[in-house]
Amino acid sequence: MAPDHAYDLLQALSGSHFSPQALTEFFAHLATYPIGSFVCLNTGAFGIVVDVPSKLPCRPLLQLVTDETGLPLSEHVTLDLTENLTAKIIRLLTPKEISALPLCQA
């Protein structure tokens, strides 16, 4: 299960299966996408999580490393998912996928 789906499920069960206060405390100490995580977006682009807002942990700030076609970016591009609501993380990358990214090629 994707981290954001797990987050949404726990939120939906708040009050009926879990204490709202306990979940608030739990989420305050847990990043859905920890800093340094490599992620794939619904656009096809890949990025690295560089900051996680405490209020919206499922919508981190990303440093994009490729464009939508998988080509490396020639300049630094950040994407704030709290502002760009059409972009969404669809999954975390595996170590094998990370090593295959153009920036990781030797």
C-alpha cells in the first residue's frame, strides 16, 4: 500500500478505530515520504523529497531530477506539492530504479 493511501485510510478510521489524538501524535512523528526519498510522479517525472510540511506530509517539496520523459534536468527545479495540486506522488522508487536514474549513471 502506498504511504499516502495508508495515511488516508488511517485518517478515515480516526474516531471509529483509532483515537484522533493518538493519530495526530503518530503523524507528527512520521513522514509519509521521508526526506531523501526518491519518488515517481503521475506526470512521469522523478524527484527527491527535500522537505516535508508538518500540516500536509503527503504533499512534500521535491527537487525534480528528471522531466516527464525521464531525461535529466539541466537546471534545479523544485516542485511544491502543496501548491501544485495536479501533481501527485504515485510511488516510491526501488533501489534498483534509483541506480538506473540518469544522474546515478557512472
